[in-house]
Amino acid sequence: MSNPRQVAFIALKEVHKGAYTDVALDRVLQKYKLPDNNRRLMTELVYGSVRRQRTLDAIINQLATKSALQQPPDLRTILHLGLYQLRYQEKIPVSAAVNTTVELAKTNGFSGLTGFVNGFLRQYLRLAETSSEPLKLPENPVERLGILYSFPDWIIEVWLKQLGFEETEKLCQWMNQTPTIDLRVNILKSDLEQVESNFKDAGILVRKIPHLPQGLRLISSTGAIQNLPGFQDGWWCVQDSSAQLVGHLLDPQPGEVIIDVCAAPGGKTTHIAELMGDEGKIYACDKTASRLRKLTENAKRLNLQSIQICTGDSRTFTQFHNIADRVLLDAPCSGLGTMHRHADARWRQTPASVHELAQIQQELISHTANFVKPGGVLVYATCTLHPEENEEVITNFLEKNSHWQIEHPSFDFVDVSASGWLKVWPHEQDMDGFFMVRLRKTKDSE
């Protein structure tokens, strides 16, 4: 099958049954071998329809006699695909968006409703021609932003408390972009100029990322990552620029003992090894063996020898007491800083799940702090923008552990609070949302 909209429909059916978006996408891409341009369109339609689900449902609620949730599930999915193209895909001709959606209805058991689908989409188009915003939006700022940018109200509330209306709106807009791909050059095998030159020779546009000595951003379509120049040779790996910052904040030195307590799939672990010149010992710990296998594969491709795998929950380890010069706790979190990459994260997380994660984070930092030698460093990092998982975890830890203190980072290009923790706001820095803090254990501690 080569019809990208039909393949997108099949993937979205899986998502609406509970599958993770990226898993459903991988599954259909393996089954249906689409040409690159169709593959890109299909991927955009799937991620976009999931991301914009609340907005698309609001349009259905406004224009159809039956609400979105009253529609047959597959018909709702078809309407989402049509509306997404009309509202967000300017390069797709209106006639193509309408006609292919009607065809989807006909092909997938709704031949009797093709008139409804056609009329519904054209009703939306008529509204769009007479108004810059066809949606009727509530005055309440939380609901207004939530419906317009397709986020649950509780996430909007979390951001409004920290940022105010205008900045929250900018953050919402940023989170709905198609994500970029950042690369980290392996300085042990290549350098920025060599990788940049190889990409240029292959007709692929990249640009350097400010303040990151190993960072390049892809700025043109590329096809499969593993087919790009230098990948098989281990010259680089994919890693967002925010995640690269974490390694520099840890600042590992050759010959040190480092423990990465939640290491899989290994982007930060391999970065640590590169920054150390692959000299020293890195214990890469994670409780998920399958994800650790990915780390092992990456380390092998990058030709890194200093990493030792430890399978298990770091909260139960006793063998590492007081042995580490530095510990990285890249804690499991709600991922609210990376929702542009994980289209369904905004619908999967809840205030209750955030609270549960914060408990795990507090347990992890309390236990793994014991791994650090007196005078050593612990870096706590998350890819979320929720204070309960960030500032509150650190404040709680410091209140209970007087022999630890925050060290202010030397980064002058991101938001470092007066307290010393660092918060990357995506709409300001154009990279994933992250929180990170560097803690030092006093030398007189036991």
C-alpha cells in the first residue's frame, strides 16, 4: 500500500486503542514500505492528529450534531485527518484534503456518510474564509489556551503559574512544532567540521548549535538516520541539545568513577564517556534490560570501552556506597518538556502520575546521593517543566541533607535561577524543556 493517508488512518486506529504513537508508527512503517515523501506526510499526519486532538475534537463539537466522542471512533479519526490537513497543512491543496478524506470514509466502512464528511469539511472551510479563527473559544484563559493549542487544562495551569499568559502561549506554540533532530559529534572519532563537511557533500543541511561544542542540528529532510554519513562509523549520535547540556554540567574528568543511575537508552552515558576521553569507569544502571541493550549497541558503534552495564533498580543498590566522583541522576519524569517529540504524552500524563513520579524521584535522589564520595558531585536532571518534579524535589532533598549544596553553573545563555538550578524553556532556547541542578557533597560529610 502506498496511500499515506490510509496508512496514517491505520496507525491512528492503533493509537486510539491505546498504543504509543511512536510504536504504532514504527509498526505500520515496517509493514507498508512508503516512498520518502509519502512517509514524511504520513508521519506528519499521525503526530499532528494526536498532538492537536483536543482542538480537532472542539471543531467537531462545534460543527457536527453529534459531539466528537459520540461519533463512531473510526469516523472521528477520519475527520481528524481531514481537519488537520485543512487547518495546519498549508502546502496541501484544500481540494486534495477534502477529496482524500471523503475517499478514506468510503474505503473504511462509511460510504453512506461521505456526504456528511464532505459537507462537514466544507462547512469548516466556509468559516475559515470569513474568520481568522473558526473556533469559538471560551474567555477563560486556561480553557482558551487548552482548546486553541490542544493541551489538557492542568498542564496549561502549571505553565501559567510559572510564566503568565503571553509566555505560556509562546510555549504552547513551540510544543506544537514538528521537532528538529540534533546530533552530538563523537569527538573521539571525528570533529564538528568533518561531520559538517560530510553532510554538506551529501546535500544535507546542518548548522552548529550555539554554546554546544559537539552539537549540530539537521535543517533539511534526511530519510533514515542510520543511512546518514558517519553514522555507521560512530562519528555522531542523535541527542537533543538540552540533553547535551547535562553532560557539560556534570563535567566528568578522565580517570574518574561515574555512576549514571537511570542510564538507558544511553545518550548521556555515551556523552560522559566521550567527555572523559573514554578513560575511567562509568557504571550505567537501569532496571530495564531491553533499554540497556540499546545502550550497549550505541556504545559499541561509538567505540566506547569505559561503560559497565548494571541491570536493576538503583534505589536498591548497596555496592556503590561512597565510590563515585560524580553521579548523574537523569530521573524518570513526566516528559512535559518534550511533548513536541512525544505527541501523546500530554494525554497520558495526569496530576496523579506526576505526583507518583515525584515520589520516585525523591527516593532515587535520597538513595543515590550515598553513591557520591565526600567532595563529589551529583547532577539531577529531568526533561519536564513541572515544579513538583524539579524545584520541590531538590528543595526537599536539601532540607533533609545539610551536607549537600547547590553549585551555580557557569552557563550564561539559559535561565539559571537565583537558587542555582537551571531551567531550559523551549520557546526561549529552541531546545527541549529541561531542568538540571549540580549538587556538591561537602568534604566533611561521612
